[in-house]
Amino acid sequence: MQTGLLHLHNLLRWVILVLLVLSVVKSYTGWKHGRAFSDGDRKTWLFTMIASHITLLLGLYQWFAGRFGLLTHERPEGVSMMKSAFYRFYQMEHPVTMIVAILLITLGYGTAKKPLSDADKYKKAFRLFLTALILILIRVPWPFLQDVGRPLFPGM
Ligand code: HEM
């Protein structure tokens, strides 16, 4: 089950990235072209948030109870979390950065429901989604990263 959940966590990365790029593009063009806020925009933002929340739940499981979980894994003797690039990444940098990114995505979706002008909704959401996208891109364990790299697709 652990492996299946990790595979799902890996795959959902692509769902989030596609939806988040779409949310960034839609909020930017809406803002710049003075478009009226539509239900299509709201749904794209909503699906982005839902995908990120599912990934968050799977991530929380990995963080605490996974192969390198804080509660289930014992680091080799003499290896501290902060001094090991691997443990620092998976037990600190990746989870914390992603939680912040998911918070920003949630706030981005929240602008859809705020009593703001359409231009302000788009502008605010654009900034939040773009920041979340950058955070995710810099903290995904891409295969080319030393020590922490993981495959682009599960089981590769
Ligand atoms: C946008 C959000 C996220 C994305 C795109 C993402 C992406 C990934 C990817 C691609 C992997 C490698 C999977 C593999 O080895 O096949 C991974 C591993 C991991 N992620 Fe995330 N993640 C996200 C959020 C989170 C969050 C919020 C947490 C914790 C609260 C988390 C905790 C972990 C842990 C602990 C691992 C390593 C698990 C292991 O190797 O056993 N992730 N993540």
C-alpha cells in the first residue's frame, strides 16, 4: 500500500502542474485583458486546489509514516536531519515548501469567493498561483537532482 500511495503522490504532481499552469495563465490573461470572472475560471482554480489537497494528504502520510517517515524511520546512527542532504530534503525542505505552496493555492482559490472586482480577483490569484508554481518547481525531487532525485513517473 505504501508504494501505491507514493506512486499516486508522484503522479498527482503532473495533475497539479497542468492545472496550476492553467490557473496561472487564466488569471494572468483575465487580469490583462479585463475579462469578466467566469465559472470556468472558478472551476479550474477549484480543481487545482482539490488536486493539491489530495497530494497534501498523501504527502502527510509519507512525511510521518512513509519509508523515511518521521515516526517510522530511524536515521542511521550519527546522521542528523539537517546535515544530510537526503533527510533535510525529504523530512524538511520538500514537505514544508509544498505545504506553503498548497496554502497559497488555497488562498488563490479563496479570491474567487471574495467580494473583489474581477480585475483584483485575477491579479491577486495570479500572484498567489505563480508563487505556488515556482515553489513547487524548485522543490519537486526532479530526476536530475543529486542525492534526492526521483523518477518523472512512478516505477520508471
Ligand atoms: C504540490 C505538492 C507536492 C508535489 C508536486 C510532490 C511531489 C513529490 C514527488 C514527485 C515525490 C517522489 C515520489 C517518488 O519517489 O516516486 C515526492 C516524495 C515525497 N513527498 Fe511530496 N509532493 C508534494 C507535496 C508534499 C507534501 C505536502 C508532503 C508532506 C507533508 C510531501 C512529502 C513527501 C515525502 C515524505 C516524500 C518521500 C517519500 C518516500 O520516498 O518514501 N510531499 N513528492
